[in-house]
Amino acid sequence: MADGPSANPDVDPIIHLMELGEPHYTQDFAWPDYRSFGITSALIPALIQIATDTNLIHLPDENDPRGWAPIHAWRALGQLQAGEAILPLLRLLHEVRDNDWVIEELPDVFALIGPAAFPALVDYLSDTGYPAYARLVAATSLMEMARNHPQVRDQSVAVLAEQLARFEQNLPGVNSVLIANLVELQAVEKADLIQRVFTEGKVDRFLVGDWRDIRHRLRPPAARRTPTVPNSLTRSVPPDPSIRPDPSARPAHQEPRTTPRGHSDMSR
């Protein structure tokens, strides 16, 4: 875990959390150890309340430390492997639109919580009543879960492939993100399905490249003749095309995990 500001033992841990301010964006779970601030499982209900408080999430003043508290709270819930937080955090996927912190970090949070989150993620991805962009965050969460918990890798691949098998009904952008997640899991066993989606023209090549790129990435590293470019889609979800970003909204991290390629319209 990355080092963070030290906690004053005389300060309530929740108050301290509310005062931490802007978090450092980092990959690979290199977050402060929130337990060192006195955060324990006894505080899970309070952490859930903070993590899902949309009024805090939408505070426009980036200098107000309270607006950053939900991010610290959901990170802490992940470190505590708080199963109670799974469903409340899933609601953020559709209640908070086009928020890069939600898109980038909740897959890591669910992966930290562990396989206990797997069934709820599968149910969310499978429910077409949720917006496509929100379901894709759930898909990426399943990919991240499999990367960190190899025992669910095969189940994750099967679920992602099941969604991709409906490629004729899916938007091309949805198919592209599903393919990117399968590639990240080296799902060579699904190569025929992936190739068929390309053959039928149901892919946004601007997002995912062409079949030759995908076939190359599916090969074991030792079999590749040239290095592959890191996949920009595994943590990318095209934004909801029905809304425009609010220029006054709290900014996301300054080092996005995805390239601008990941921000095209899924309806294309």
C-alpha cells in the first residue's frame, strides 16, 4: 500500500477521512492503508453512507475535501473486504454518470472485496434494464476480479463471452469493450467467437483495433514477434452518449488509465 497522511489518534477516523482531500490517482491498488487511520469493520455502515453520497460526489468545489471523501471511503471498503458494500456500490454505476473515478476505481474495489462480489456483478451485467455504459463497468469489474482471483477466471470468461455472443443485439462499442476484457484475460478459447463478431462487422474498430491486432494479443507472449501495445480498453467505458460532461464537475484524476480512444460514442 502507498504511504498516506498519518492519522491523529485523537481525531475520529471518519472525520479524518472527510478531511483527507484529493486522493492520489494510482494503479495496482497502491492506495493508503486506511486501516492505519483507525478505520475498522465497525465503521463499514458509515463508510457505505459516505461512499454512496451523491451530494458529496457532485460537490463542484475541488478544494472542498469533503467532495473527495467518497473515493477514500470506497477504497477503505475494498481494503476491509466489506461484502455489505457490494450492492450499494453497484448502484453508483448508474446513479453517477460519466464519472471517471467511478469507472476507473470501482473495478479495483470489487476485486479487493473478492469473489463474494462475483454473483452481484454477473447479475448487474446481465440486467439489460441498466444503461449499457454502467453494465460495462460491471464487465470490467469481472475482468479485474479474474485477474486478482484466478479461481474465478474461467467463470468470468464464460460470463463475458455469453454477453458477447449476443453481439447482434449489442451496440458495437459494447462488443468492443467485452472483447477487450476477454483479451486481457487471454481468453484464447473464445477466439472463434471474437473473430465472428469482427466478420459480422459488429465491432467499433476505433475502440478495439482490427482482428489482426486481437489475434496477436491472444497469442502467448513468447509467441509474439513484436511487442504489443498495452490495451487501452480494459479499463475504459465509452461515456453515456445522452449527456454532456458538466464543465463545473469535480475533475477526475490527472493521469487517466485510458486513452482518448476509449471515449467515443457507443452508439456508433
